[in-house]
Amino acid sequence: MDEFATRKGRRYGTIPLDFETRQPVDLLPDREAGTPASRLREHSGVEIVGSDRATFFADGARDGAPGAQHCADRWHV
């Protein structure tokens, strides 16, 4: 998961990506923890969640995919 700006400094969203295909899966409208959590719950087969470890991503991943392995994405390592 990563974030994107629709209006830099004012409006941000979340982009869930597929690690295997390296393609965006969806565009989520905000950076609230509940949004990626609900998206992850819809796809219960998620095994790994990568993000920049922002609090809202970490909380969303923990709530939405509690059995998944959580790791920092390559860009932020």
C-alpha cells in the first residue's frame, strides 16, 4: 500500500498494489486505517502487506489482515 495525492498537501488516497503483478488493485479515497482494513477483509487470501509503515497503513493492515506478514516496502527500506 502506498499513498497518492489528488491535490498535493490537501487530499490523499491509498493505492493497494499486487506484489506479484506489480499492478494497482484499486484506488481508495483516503488514508484512514479503516479503508484499507475493509479492503483487506474483502480479500482474505492476503499473505503479505507492504507499506511505508505509516500508522494508518500499519493499523489498517493489522485489522484487515491479522494473519498476514507485514513488511516495509522496498522504497522505504
